[in-house]
Amino acid sequence: MNRSASLLKTVFTPAARYHSALCTAATRTTGVSVLALAKSQSANTCVQQRLTYSTEQPAPPATSPPKHVLPEKYAAFFRSLLKRFLPQYQAQSIGKMVYKSCSTYPDFKEFWVGECQLPETFQTWFSTTSLYVWMAMVRIRADTNSKHYNQGLIDQFFQDAEAKMRESGIKSGRIINDTLKDLVQSFQGTVMSLDEGFARSDAVLAAAIWRNLVPVDEAVMQIDTVVRYVRQELQRLDKCELSEITSGNFVFESISEQK
């Protein structure tokens, strides 16, 4: 054993001494010990490994299919139910958009009040606005949901009429309700007479306009102008898409262009 130990000491001692000498020389040259340098390199390696791990994006979780799926027969039932009742909920918004185009017609003071010699009153406004509302209703009748859309348009018309009565200073609810009932009957009669004139002839249409809109004997030429204007506007609206009408994306042209 002593001989083996001495032999190992003889073999490895010079190498160990040489390594120690190199470490001492490096320390004197750089001022940093070899052991401290090795520890620093090991720390940098660990930091780089941590940064590499931190920049790796985690894998997204696996998406599982929905657990609850409505059977097709129930889904078809709810789709048909929604298709049936949806126009009723859209009627008010569509009626509001359509009425905005009907209520902003031109030539109220210039033609209806000035040339037709009608007084600038609430009744004149209601009668002339009824004509434009009726023309929009005629075009909407081509839609399968025209019943709901026209009702929404009429509701907006009478809401505006009620607001104008209140703005004029009428505060009694009973007076307003009684007036609205009379206006409803007047509007229904106007629509029926205009429908008849539109379906039959210009003479019948002129008589309907004279009874409901321009009850002035001296306004014969103006009534003829209104008849030609109504025919032209109905033809022009017929060329528009129903989506343009129900969205309120249309305007009435000036009646003065018919002269």
C-alpha cells in the first residue's frame, strides 16, 4: 500500500503542481481567482437557462366540444318562432325611420299653404302629412310584413300629432284623447278614399284629394298638380328596394316640379 501510494504521488504530484502554478499566474494577471471565475460562469449559465424557460409560451389548453347542443328539431322550432314574432318587435323602429322621411316633405308653406290657399294650422299639417304617409304605406304593402310595418308607421304619425297638440298648449288629456279619436277616423277615411282613387282613375283620385286635402273650389289647377305628383311619386317609390323604404333611405321630391 505504501508503495502504491508513493507511486501515485509520484505520477500525479507534478501535474497538480503545474495546475496550481497556472492558477496562481492567472490570479496575479487578472486579479480574479480561477475559482471565482468558474462560479461566475456557472451563474450566467443558470440565468440563461431560466430566461430560455421563461420565454417559452405555454401550450394552449385543448378545447373540448360543447357539452350541451340543442337538437335540430327544437332549434328549427325556435327559429320559426323568432321569424314569426320578430317583425312585431321591428315595427316600431322601422315605422320611426319611415315616418322621418314622410314628415320632412318639402313645399308645405310654398305649395300647400301658399298656392292651395290652406290655412297654416294643425289640421292642414295633419291632412297633408297623411298623403305622404299613405304613399309610403302603399309601397310597404308589397312586403310580407307590411301589416306590422304600416302599423308602426301609423303609430309614429299619431305620436307626433299628440306631441304637436301638447306643444300648442293643450294640457287636458281628455281633449287630446277625443281629438286623437277624431283624427283616427279622419285618417282611415282618407286612406280608403285615396286607395280607391289610386285603383280606379285620376278623376276619382282628384275627388279624394279635394275632399280630404284641398277642399278649396279655386284650387282646381293645384288638385291636378297633386294628382300627377302622387302618380309620379308612387312610380318612383315602386322602383326603390323595400330595404330602402323600411330603412327610411328615401325622400319625396318637390311638388313644384310638376308645374
